[in-house]
Amino acid sequence: MPVAARRAGVVVVGGGLAGAMAAAHLARAGVPVVVCEQSVRPQPRVCGEFLSFEGAALLRDIGIDLPAAAPAIATVAVHGPHRTLVSRLPGGNVGVSRLWLDEALRQRAGELGASIHRGVTVQRIMPRPGSGALVQTSDGDWDAEAVVVATGKRDLRGVAARERVSDVVGVQLHVSVTPEVRVRLQGRVELWVGEGASGGAALVDGTTLNVSCVIAPAVARDPGLVASHLMPALMRRHTAAARVLAGIDWPETRMTAVAPVPYGYVRPEAPGPGIFCVGDQLAVIPSLTGDGMTIALASGREAGRLLASGWGKGWASARRDAGAAGGHWEADPGRAMRLAEASRQSHECMAQAFRRQLRVAVWLQRLFAQPRVLEGLLRAGVWLPPVVPLLMRATRVPHGLRAREARRAPAGSGRTIVP
Ligand SMILES: Cc1cc2nc3c(=O)[nH]c(=O)nc-3n(C[C@H](O)[C@H](O)[C@H](O)COP(=O)(O)OP(=O)(O)OC[C@H]3O[C@@H](n4cnc5c(N)ncnc54)[C@H](O)[C@@H]3O)c2cc1C
């Protein structure tokens, strides 16, 4: 006999950075919220693990302090085939492991009153005509008044798939490094750029280096995804990668991989009334900017804020019952209309806010993929120091979506240094 769907205020699909951030803000505002996260324990993510100062401020705003061991990152080094440009970054950027960060954010959302369901995969959502959706999961169904879609690179049935604008594969690995390598990479995020592959490296604690790359499928096909095969093959192809990654002992471990990565995508409209997309489901910025995590956090926070204002009355009783997952909250005949309007507004505002930032980042990514143009740009960066700070500033999350403390800080105000 079919089991009736449980009632939920808001269901958040995916408890990564964007989903957990939305849930934390909703729970803090007293809205009853259930998070369905498919993983049971911390999982590695394909990410460079460079967290910008704007992202760190958004985390502090919700009550998360980064670990004292998270290394500060004061400079960025961009390596072309023959030339390297080093530029100072504004203070407050860090290297931080996603194994720690995603877990800390989920825990914070739980402390604030969100009901976190681990090991639950959402199979599809079926939008309702007024607001919200029937959410079908591996652990039964939820009848939700609103839904936040935060599944990252994975598309979800019931939500239109994003256009496949690029076919690249993203890979990532944590690797232990010797003290000599550590000293060389201390305080910097290293980016190497080349045809068919590019990548980044940053320390995330005292001994661990995070390495992430974006590779054309044809380049990955032959060596495969085992680090001891793939990384030496990339270093043979790219002199810049060989310079950055020299002295690393690559393990016989398969790298974490994700594909495709739809760089440049922005979702302009909500997939249904009362349905909010956040993080990579809303906007996917080329990784070289190191701003994807901040976009995920900022969009989770903004969707949470708009959704909470649409939720309206009944907050006090919702707060009391939030621990009961489904909860009991006051009926409100105008709520469906307000939530539908909030989801429309959320997509309109955020698509507009992120579009220019993504356009500049995609344009830069295309230029950087051509070795001759890249060498020219690196040379120009040396002679015209303001170029790098200007480009950096144009690829940061817009001021209006930042935490208050990061609004006045001048992104990319650093000086260019010739190494
Ligand atoms: C190569 C590469 C390097 C990058 N480097 C950086 C960097 O240095 N700095 C930076 O700021 N950004 C970087 N990014 C971008 C950043 O990693 C992403 O933008 C960010 O992780 C997006 O967060 P999210 O919450 O949207 O998705 P995710 O972090 O992917 O979270 C999605 C969550 O949803 C869960 N989920 C998925 N499907 C389901 C389902 N059906 N049911 C239940 N749960 C589900 C997953 O388990 C996961 O926990 C990089 C990206 C790439 C590809």
C-alpha cells in the first residue's frame, strides 16, 4: 500500500555548501526545514579549496569560524608555459578542506534547528501548481511548501537540466607533501593554465596539498584518472604544471572526478513556483576565479532570506516544532502566493547579479586557454600592474550579496609582483 507523503515546510535537496547555507538561514529565521543529503559521511569534492575572504565572512555571519590550521593565502601565482605572474590578494583568503567545511556547515544548520537527513537521495521533484513540490526520495516522499535545489553539478529529475556548454572533466586529490614542497607553496594559490588542461594547488593544512584540474576528456582518456598516471602525464604535457607540482609523490589513488562542468551557466528562472535553485544549480563560474564556493554560500543565504520573508506568519510555532522534521505550523492562505513570488524574485535578482561576473570569468578562461594570448597577458600584467587587480575585482561576488563585513574590502587590490 503506498505510504502518504510527509508534510514539510521547506525541503532542501543537497546538503553541500549552498544547501546547508540556505537551511541554516531558514532555520535561524524559524522556518521548518528538512535537508536531504545523499552522503552518509564527509566526501571529497572536486574543488580547489581556495576560500575567498568574502566566503569566509559569509561563514562567520552564520556562526562558523574557520579552523586555526587553515593556511592563509596572501598571493596568487598564475603560471603560463614560460612566464609566471604573482599578485597580492586582499587579506582573509584561506585554503580549507571541503571534508571539514561541508560537515561544519551541515552541523551548524542542525544546531540552528534544520532537520538533517543523511544517506537520503532525492530521486525527483514534482512541482505543485501553487507553490512547492512532491519530493520523492530513497526514504519516502515529502509534500513540501517550498523546495531549495542545491545538488551542485548533479542534475535533478523535475528540474530542467542545464545546457551542456562545455565537456570538461574536473578532478581533485589531497596529497601529502614534503617540508620542501610545503615551504615553496606556503601562502600562495598556484594556478597553471594550458591547452586542454589547467589546474590549481593550495595547502589546506600543515601537510596536505589540494590539487584540482580541469581537463578535456580526450586528455584524460589515455592515462585515466589514477593520480600516479594522470598527474605525471599532465606535467609532461604542460611545463607550467611541471613547475608548480615538482617534487610531489603521486599516490596510486583514483582522483575524485565530476563531469560535465557547465561553466558560464546561469539559471534565469525558477523551475516552478516556490522552487529556488542555489549554488552550482543557479550559476557555475570558471574555477580559475576561486569564487564558486562564495557564490554557493551567497546564493544559499539570499534564497534563504527571500524564502523566509515569503514564509511569513507562523514562525514562532514553526521554531518550536522544527526538530520534528515535518513540524506543525500555522496555515497561511497567502503563503503559496508569496513563496511563488519569492522564488521568481530570487532567480531574477541573482541571475542579474551574477551574470556580469560570469561573463568576465568565461571570457578570461577562453583567453587563458590560448598559450600565446596567455603569455601576452602575463607580460602585460607585469608592465601594467592594475590589470590583475581589475580582472580579479570583476570576477568577485557582487557587493550586495556579501556579508556586511566584506562589503567595503577592496577585492583584488593587491600589487603585481614579478617573481
Ligand atoms: C576543478 C574545480 C575547482 C574549483 N575550485 C574552487 C576553488 O578553489 N574555490 C571556490 O570557491 N570554488 C571552486 N570551485 C567551485 C566549487 O567547488 C563549487 O562551485 C561549489 O562546490 C558548489 O557548491 P554547491 O553547494 O552548489 O554544490 P556541491 O558542493 O556539489 O554540493 C551538492 C550536494 O548535494 C548532494 N546531492 C547531489 N545530488 C543529490 C540528490 N539527488 N539527493 C540528495 N543529495 C544530493 C551532494 O552529495 C552534495 O553534498 C571549483 C570547481 C571545480 C570543478
